[in-house]
Amino acid sequence: MWSTIDRARRRLDRASSRSSAPAAIEEQAPEGETTAPPDAVEDVIIVFGSAEIDHLRVALGRALGDGVERADTPARIEHALSLLLGRLADPGRPHVLRRPAGVSTPESWEIHLDGVDHETALVVRDAGRTGRFNA
């Protein structure tokens, strides 16, 4: 997981590169069309309830097959998400927290995706809603 200093440094670096990037992008893009910088990444926190995390488990099972253990703990979900990010060639790193962190049924699951593409975050969020990855 990124330390607070590293995360702040990455965000400041992104902000400074964005301030100079639009002029370069507009010069290269066709008239009336702008695109996001190809290296634009973000830190995302997705909070799922028990129903959404079940949908995500199903989607991870379908996408990764039998090569991964059943994603029923934060560590296993984190491992499955890291395998998925590797398949998507996304440089991000997942971190999963369960709230409360007890043996009882959790109220929520926090999925932290650090340094991922915006589209990847949307794909993971949609998998929690639908039970499949729409890539």
C-alpha cells in the first residue's frame, strides 16, 4: 500500500502534468476532440455491501476460473483483484478491508484500488452490481 507521502507526491505530480498536458493533447487530437492523458491513473475506494461483494465474487470466479481460491476473505479478494489487474495490464494495486474486521458478517467491504485507470475502476464497480465483468 502506498504511504501517505508517496500518494501525495503522485497526486501532485499528476496535477502538475495535467496543467501542461491539455495544450499538447489539443494539438495532437483532431478538431473538436480531446482525450485524456494515457497515463492518467487514480486512487479509488469502492464500498460494497454483502450483496455487492457476492456479485463481485461471482464475477471474479467467472473471469479467473478455477485457478484462484474462492474469494471469501479480504486477502483472497485482494489476490483475485491483483490477478485481474494483471490480466488488464493495469499498474494498480488492490487492498481490501472488511468493516468491522470481526468474524461476524461484515457491514461493508472497502476495496481500495491505488493507481488504476478510470475504466478499470468502473469495471470493478459494475461487477459488484451485475456479477460479471463488462470489459
